[in-house]
Amino acid sequence: MAKTRVKNGLVCGKGKNDADYGVRFTDKDGKRTFCPYYSRWTYMIRRCYDEEHKKKAISYNGCEVCEEWLTFSNFKAWMEKQDWEGKNLDKDLLGDGKLYSPVTCCFLTSRVNNFIVLREDYRGNLPIGVIKVGNRYKSQIRNENGGNKYLGSFGCPTAAHMAWRKEKHAIALNLASTEKDSRISEALVKFVSGVPYETTKDS
């Protein structure tokens, strides 16, 4: 497999590509792929600083990459020490969702990513996980695989939400038990207590 050197320079005017090796590979069929470290790094940079990307994903407005990680070799050195294969780079579980840095980032499985995303649980002015049906309040939760699980029907939104919290906590404990990174395990256990009673469109 031949290696092609990608021209060193700035990515999105911010990220410094200082790679000392070819980061683009071409196989015998002519298919091109990138070094996984370089691919993750450029995707992170583009999420924060590519104006076209931010128009499509407004949740990334205001997001930044720490000064250290604006240099590719620094990010690569960190990533090489992580359990990253088959996982997604995340800045939300350990951080405030706005900064990419060694302290605020980790690699998560799709199961954990599904668990920590709350945006789709938005129910107007109702608590997270609650839908009003007639004069009753239905409680449901997304499971670890992204599907919905029905938790019951209740006479008030508080009871329905508490059912959601109980199930969310059980899922958190299960996921935490499978994680090797203690930072992720501890953050998952704490996650439910940090979820606000009412959600907004910015949650």
C-alpha cells in the first residue's frame, strides 16, 4: 500500500499539520484512506473551525480545540495511548461540550454515546423522558442501542420522570461496569444526577 504525503500546513486556518510521514494511503485498487490519527484530528478541527460544517451542525458553534491539540503530532501522541479503535471522540461526558482537550475528551462506544445524548428526549415543557397522552404521562427511555423502552403510564409528570431517572441510573451502572477507563466509569455514574428536571432545546 503506497503512502502519499499530505502537504503540511494549516487545516481550516487553525490546525498545524506537522506529520513527518505519509498520512494518505492508496491500495492496489486505487482506493484512498487516511491515517486514523490524522483522520480523527482533521475531523475535530473541521467541526470547530469549518464554517460550512458549522452551518449544518449549529451545535458546534462556540466549540474550540485547545492550543496543544491544534498541532497534529500532539493529538496523535495522546490518541496513541487511548483505547480508540471502533470508538468515537467525545467532548461532552468529561467536559462541558465546548472544548476538545486531553482533560475533556475520551473515546466512547456507540452504546455510551447513545446513552449520554439527551436532545431527542425534548418534550416541550415536560421533564426528560415524559410524553403527555390524554390526561396521563407516558415515560419512555432510549436504551443502550438507541431504541425506545416503555416504562409505564403515570398520573403526574414527576412520577413519570422519576421512572425515567431510575432506569437511566440502572443503565449507567451497567455501562460503567464495562469501561476500563475509570474517568468514563465515574462520569457515567454521576451523569444521571446532573440531568436537569426540565430540558430545553439547548440541552
